[in-house]
Amino acid sequence: MAKRKVYKLPKYEKFLRKKSAPVKKVTRDVRNLIQDLVDTLDTLDGVGLAAPQIGVHSRVALVVVGNKNGEKPEEDEEEVGEIISLIDPEIIEASPDLERSYDGCLSIPGLQGYTRRPTFLRVRALDINNNKVEYYFEGFDARVAAHEIDHLDGILYFDRLDSLSDLYYLVPDPEDDEKVKFLPYLDVHPEFQATPHPMPGMPTTGVKTIAEE
Ligand code: ZN
């Protein structure tokens, strides 16, 4: 199998906003798709990846669990996250309370958003042998699982922001090469302040990413 191209904004926003089709039965094609997702994610600094992000509108996504702070473990660290494949995932229970923290996305390079996400999720899905299985995600894992399942419904984390004031560019910290700094999106693009929102609470479509600059 192979590493695939990651579909990014702004070019593929329309594509990424389409709902993916159910898998229903795990065939060889589905297993190949999972392997492609694994091979692609393996080369990237990410903790999850959904099939539409590699150009396939099929309800399949990966979640790397065990990343407490959102950082992918270094290779020499003992605990490398386990990859969970979610096939036709269905959220059967979510925490009533939402927690605010940051979402990043491999399809939206250079930006992070301060979103509201459940603190735990119970998810029913198929495993690669077509068995129904249940997963329980909590903390950061629940955040990642919710983000990836959103991708299968054509939802981007922009849609989980209260407003564009919660969107930030990650830029190099001039005082420390090793660090990044959060630069408010609206400081860079004040013209978006006035953008009418298509839905209450939803920032906009056509947000500019660094990739476009
Ligand atoms: Zn994403």
C-alpha cells in the first residue's frame, strides 16, 4: 500500500465538506484503504486521519490513542500511541459537558482552533473482521475521535468554533526557535471580522490558511 496525498484547504474545502458513504461490509478494498491511511499518517505529525482527507468518501478513520497533550510521542519514547481504526463509527454516547481546548487538522496546516468537544465518547464501529465493537474514548482521545468522526460527516473544526476569535495561526516564536506562538487569525485577516456567518456559531467557509499565502 502507499502513502497518499493529504487533501488540504483551501483547494479541497468543498470536497472535505461532503458526507462520506457507509462501508457496511469490510472488504479487501476497505482494508487497503485503512493501510493507506496508516501509511500516510505514519509520515506525518498527526494523531488522526479520516478517509476523505486522502480523497475517499468512505466512513473510515484512524485515531491514535494515548496522546495526552496532543503531541505525538517521540520515536524514542516508550509509549507510542495505539492506532484505532474506526469503520462506520457511530457515537452512541457523549459527555453532556463540552470542554474547550485546541484542534489542529492535517487538512488545515498552520492553524489551530479553540473548540468545544465532549470529554468522553462511546463509539460503536466495525472492526476489520466485520465484528461490531465498542470503543470508549476520554480526554484528548475523545477530542481526536470526535474530530475524525466529524470529517466523515463533512464537518471541519471551524464549525466547532464559537467565532473566528478562537482561530489562531501557529507561527515561529521569535524568542525561541523551538517554540510556536499563537497569532490570532483576525489580527492577520481583520476583513473576516465582518464576514457574515452562514450559520450561527459557524465562522465561515473560505478561511485562508498559510498554504494559500
Ligand atoms: Zn482533521
